[in-house]
Amino acid sequence: MPESLAQEIGLLRTLATHLERRSLPFERVTQELLRREGLGHVREKTGGIISIRMPGHHAFIELTDCLLDRLPAMERGAIYADIQTELFNFIEDYVGREPSTVGSKDAEVLVAHFEKWFADKTSPRRVFVPCVISRTPAPRFEIGPVTFEFVDRVATSNFYPHGGGDAALDRRGFDDFVRWMRERDADWLARVSVDGCEQKRAEEIAELAVDLVIVALQLSSPYLDTRNMARLDARRGTSQKRTLSEADGYHSAGWTRKEPGMAIGGGTLPDILQKAAPIFTAVGNVVRSFASVSFRLPVLPHSPSPLTPIQNTPERPHWRE
């Protein structure tokens, strides 16, 4: 028995012991039913269910972690829940199998299966992220792997799918996307290049990369209404603030615009980027590493608290979904 695969073999044997096929229960499959029956994972199939009893459930979790340790690129580049879904698909063939027949060949097949599964899902991707930065048009700018284009220029830029054939369908989806941005006053579109990830993980990493870059913009010019800069779908609140108070029987109502970058006029954004170039170069290098090379962000010396959640994100328990 190869020592390097001993743990995987033991866990596969445990799963073979605790996997079973059952007929569909009369009641709906709920968490209460699973607890009462002592079951962990359950998968409905035609005419029945495949289930893992609780001792096998723990082995299922451990085997997932073994795969992540053995294939670190997959830990970075795939959604934890998707890995578990594929692992359940793989072990369905172990229902009714004699555990003692599971050996090194089975563990080798398991690892090879996930190497191919992950390789088939990954591709260099460019993820588009709508942002609320400023209402004033400005030239395209780049920070690391993140390129920002003002919404009015998107259709004539290389962001936009040109050409014939299938590109017509791509353009329709792109036009709907830009129209949705305009309806929500998102005037900037970020494009992030992400390598080595399947689609959902690439989108997640791209959004975190944009968050980090926006924090750099906020820190470079905090006096220019940068506080509310954000991704469009981030928790940024409303575009205006209304207040109401009462004193001595009289009510006072107020209204304030909260749109970011209101003080950023023509030529201001390029000036910010030029004057704070060292900051954007440093942040851009970190974001490029995050999006294309290494999974963990290095500690940024003297960084303010808004960066801390992003630095802590790549720990394995946080990424599981």
C-alpha cells in the first residue's frame, strides 16, 4: 500500500462501509429526517436515494480535505460545494462494494479523476464587474489586472464583443448588462483577468480584487467623496440620504446626495492616479498575484482596517460554501 495514499484508501473504505441505497421516504427529505435516520449526505435518484450514514459523512469531509491538500490549485480555483458534489458523484459506484477490495488503484483513480475534472473547468477568464466610482467621464485606467472603462465608452472599447456569428448573442447579453448598469447609476465597468479558476470562483476572486483596488482609490483621495465608492452589488446603501428630526414641536427634514466622486471633475481622476502612482503600483502587484499566481494575499504593512477582511479571505474554512 503506497504510504502517500494510505489516508485516501482508508477514507474510501469507510465510505464504502457507510454508503447505502434506500427507497424514497414517504415524507420530504429534511434536516430533521436526516438527524432522525443518522444520515449525512443524501442524493435523490430515480426510484430512491443514495445516502451516507454519519460515520461516513465525517469520512466524506476528510476525503474532500485530502483532495484539497493534494491538489492546492483546486483549493484556490474551485467552489468547495462543487467539489463535494463531484465527490458524491464519484463515490456512488461504491454502494454495496466490499470495503476490503478498495486499494491503492482506487485512490489513484480518485486523484486522477479530480485532476481532470478541475483541468476541464479552468480557463483564463475576464470577469466584468460594474462599479460606482464617479459620474464624471475619464479615460480608461488600469490597476494591476483590473481595467476600468467609463460606461459611455464600453460599446466602442475592446470590452465589447465585435464580429459576426455567435458574437451577436454575446452582444445582446452585453447590451442588457450595460443597460442594467445605467438603470442603477453604475458609471464604470471593471474587467478583471483571473487565471486557474472555474467560473464561479473566478467571479468571486474578481469581485474581491475590485474591492481591494477601490479601497486603494478611496485611500488615495479620501477628501473627494470616495467613501461610497463600491462595486454595484456591494452593500453600499442608497444613492441619497434623508434625515428627519423634531425639536420644540418643529420638524426638520434634510436631503443629501451620497453618490461617490461628486467632487471629482474632469481631469481629476487621471491626476489622482498620477500623484498616487506608487500606491496603485503596489496594490496592483498584490492584486495581480491574487488573481493569477498565489492564492494568499501577503500582509500589507501599515494597511488600514478596510483591507483586513480581504487579506483573511483565502483561508480554507472561509471559502467553503
